[in-house]
Amino acid sequence: MTANPPKAQAASSLRTGLQIINAVLERETSGRTGFNVARLAQEIGIDPSKASRMTQELCDRGLLERREDSTLRVAAGFYELARALNHGLPGASRPVLRRLAIAHGAGARLSVRDGVLVRLLRSEAAAEPWPARAGLVTPCWCTGAGRALLLDHSGDEIAALLEGYELIGVGGPGAAHSAEELTAANDRDRPGGMVAAHEEFEHGITEYAVPVRDGEGRICAALAVLGRLTDLRPGEEAIRADLTAAAVALGRLVDTGAP
């Protein structure tokens, strides 16, 4: 997919912004001292001046904030944005996600789409290493949740959504490298109602995901179970049944605005 200069620049800025936010989130989750701009630039491999400019933009948008010691953390605005995308589901999803995580010894996640981004609303895990903090952002084209959120998109709609974004070099060995490959993967999975994303985001990891639909049948979120490919693949049909039932249950809550 060839990008024209303005779109290529936007795509590059998006990727860098995602890298910055995810690096800050992961650092916070680890419990270690946060990154300052210079250390962040070194961590993700970008020029310090670019890191300074982009972190300032993210701070101005309320997505990041600086502590008194100049280290960075994710700001309340980032989580408010995620909650605003679907305010009713995060609270109601906790017991559902917990049951899925325990039943399959894996991570269970609820996510929504914001353009080409997938934003994690809530996560539950049976054990390490599957916990993830709300607000985590990933690309839509190389995650199970992202593909589930695009299951109703036609090939033309996917191509329009991804126009200007370079897919090569993002994700795991099973990731789609073009809009056509993403469309083909969804065409393959759509009849079964569940996305099976084997090593699409990370080597050795599989993610099964289904869409959550509102009362009018529109996709409003994605429910996923993820873990080691070797652990989850033998139980694929049980995961399909459990995810499908859970998505239907959550879908009933969407229009009621359950807390």
C-alpha cells in the first residue's frame, strides 16, 4: 500500500504516538520509575527533539502528563476518552471477563475501536503475564479484537480506513500486511462468528475475539481471550461458545447503559 506524503506523515506520527503512550503505560504497569523525555526517546528509538515535540502534543491533548520530577504518566483524559467510547460496558464486563479468564487460564479483554486504533477498556487475567492496563492502544489490523471490530466492514471500507498506513513491520508473524490480506482473514473467520488471530500481534500468542453488538446489531465493542497458542488452540470450540454467549450477554446491556 503506497501512501502519499501527507498521509505517510500522519501514519508515521500515529505510530510514534502509539509507541510513546504504550511505552509510558508499560513503564507505569511495571512499577518502575517513569520515563523522562530523554529516556523515552532512547527506549523507543527516536530523536530526542521529536520525542519532546510529540510528548508535548500528547500532554496538550490531555493524554499524557508530566510529574514534578519530569517523568511522564498517562493522564486522566486518556482513560476518559476510552470510557466515553462506551460508558456502559466496562463495569458490567468485569464478572464476564473474570469468568472467561478463569475458564480458559488466559487473559480476557474488552476493547473498542477509535479509527485505526483499538483501545482496551477492561482486562481480567487468570495469572501472569496476561494482565493489561485499561487504555492500552494497539493497531486494528493485527489484533483479534481489532479484526472483530471490523467484521462488518467490506473490503472497500477496510481499504479506505487503512489508506495511507504502512502495515508492514507492525505486529507478529501472522499479521496482515495489506488491506487485502486483512479482508481475506476476516472473510475466512466471518462464517464462524469468531476471529482467530494466531500470532498476529505477537509471536506464540493467539487471540480469539468476537464482536459485541448493540440492540440494532451494530458492532460496538470486541470481547477477546488471549494466551499462548499451544494452550488455547486445543480448546478453540469451547472458547468460541463461551465468547459468543458472553458477547450476547454484554450486548443486552449496551442500550440500558448499565454501570
